[in-house]
Amino acid sequence: MDGVEPVLYPLLRKDLIAQGPRYMVQIGEKIIDYNEDFRLFLATRNPSPYIPPDAVSVVTEVNFTTTRAGLRGQLLALTIQQEKPELETEKTKLLQQEEDKKIQLAQLEESLLETLATAQGNILENRELIDSLNQTKGSSALIQESLLESHRLQESLNQERDAYLPLAESASKMYFVITDLSKINNMYRFSLAAFLRLFQRALQTKTEEENTEARIAALEANLKNMVYEYVCRSLFKADQLMFALHFVKGMYPELFHENEWDVFTGSVVGEMLKEEDFPSWIDSERRGALAILKITFPALYQSLCLNDSHLWLSFQQSSQCEQEIPSSITKKITPFQQLLLVQAIRPDRLQSAMIAFVSKALGKNPNLAEM
């Protein structure tokens, strides 16, 4: 459910009616017995349910939605358990020791207060009390020193753990990329448990790299391939290329400049420009799409040199125009900008250009070749 029904308010507020030894509560038009051990749990799939102001004070909201930071921490712990189990064991031991020291410190403070409260006579002349205070002070100083040393050791351990943080961050990003697929088709739902199994399988991969950075890079590449292939097997063939682009967008945001993705997906609408504003070799039907590029990315449009029809002759005539973009132009624009160019001028080759872009971003992938 996505709200709190008003009929439940008397129960939530515990508006009880006493009838002898029994308690009653009114639900709608009925008055029923109330058990003090009764608890009510309301569940919803909505991560942001609306709770009316008058219900906020009588319900406790617990959000079990997976967050990026929470998943990153969980994946980091799994990585450390697999790669450096001694680090996790030592960290757990340090945390336990730290908690024990804090308890001892609290007990010493409580004992000190109790001793002062029960002391009789002149405190300054009470030798036994002064000795006890000095002993407590010494013990407290030792515990504080132990806590500082524990903090230093934890910082050292955290630095070693953080070496594996890029892998956990990348894996967390992958999970949220694939969960977005449910917006395309409600059947495309992937559980966290299934993703964690994939992640653990990737961690068990044997590599020849000796240093940590190379090992992490190899594990990350292997995990990307495993996740991509696992998801592609679950999709309709018509949606596989869409997912490939979505995967690249989520994992490599640096390949996309500002507003480029919006233009590609049709979220940006351009203005009508005069016919003479475009080169004559551009098909009249494509000038509207080209106008969007010209208005949204004037620097990009300028760098294309579209007025030089001789430069673009091979591109115009080729049946594989995505491979015939002049080399002088490809040096100045990004791979995704090349895709935008094909989309604007030669949409008949857009699918092939998309496959080429994804293949270059992800590396050779058999699933793309089959599409």
C-alpha cells in the first residue's frame, strides 16, 4: 500500500476503550478486542510513500531500499573477505577491542562518581579515596591511549581496504544501471541476490596480475562482461542494443558531453532555420535534425566543416558511412559525437553506428555481433 487508511488511525494511536480487564479498539464500525502484543506492519514497493502529516507521529517509516552507498559498503566487505580476509578479521577484532575499552572507560567513570558520592568526611584527608582516584586516573589514561592506538590502526587498515573501493564503486554503479531496465519493461527486474552471486563469481576469477591495481582492473573488466552477458540473455533481442547503450552511458559517463544524450534521445527540440543555412548536399528531410546540432552544439557544428562537400563525398555515397567519416574530423570529435552526426544526416546507418560505438566502448562483444 502507498498510504495509511484513516480507518487504521484509532489502532495506530491506540485509542483504547477499557472494559473491565479487557481493552477494545474501534476499527470502522466494529469494536474489537485489543491485544497488547499486537503489532502492525504496512509494506509498499514505493520507495517514497506519502504519509499524511497526521499519521507521521503514529507510524515509524523504515526504508529498506538499496542505496548506492550502502551497496558499495556491502560489496567492499565481500571483496575484502575474498581478497584479503585477514584485513576483515583484524578490523573486526579492533572494533571489538575498541568497544571493550569504551565499556571499561564508562565503568571507571561510573565507579569514580560512586566513590565520590559515598565518601565520608574530608575528601582531601581520605588517603584511600585519593589512592583510588589516582588509580582510576591512571587506568583511564591507559585506556585513552589504547583507543588512540586503535584508531591509528583502523586508519591504516582502512587505507588498505580503500584500495579495493574502485571495484565496489563500479559494481554498485552496474547494479543501478541494470535496475533501471524495469522502466523499459516491467519484466526486466534483476534481484540484488542474483547480482551478488555474479559479483562473488567474478571475485573467484583467477588472474595473473601480481599488484593490487592490475588485479582490480582485471576483476572489474571480468565483472562487466559477466553482468552484460547475463542481462543480455534475459532481454528481448530488440532491446539488447538499447541496453548496451544504456550500459555504456551508466558506466562511462565521461564519453558523453553535456546535452549530447538528451539530443540523441530526442529530448531537445530545435528551431527552424533557413534553407541557405545548410550545405546543399544535405538532404532536405535531415535539415531539421541538423538544425538541432547546429543550435545546441555550435562549436561541434563548426568543427565538422560540412560546407566542404568534397571532404564529405565518400560519406555521402558510402553504404557504410559510419566508417567513412573524414579522418581530419574524427580527430576533432568524440565517438559519440560521430554517432550524433550519423543520426542527424544518415539515420539509415544509425543502428550500425550504434553497434560500432558500443563495441568500441565495451570492447569486442559477441552479443553485439549477433544483433
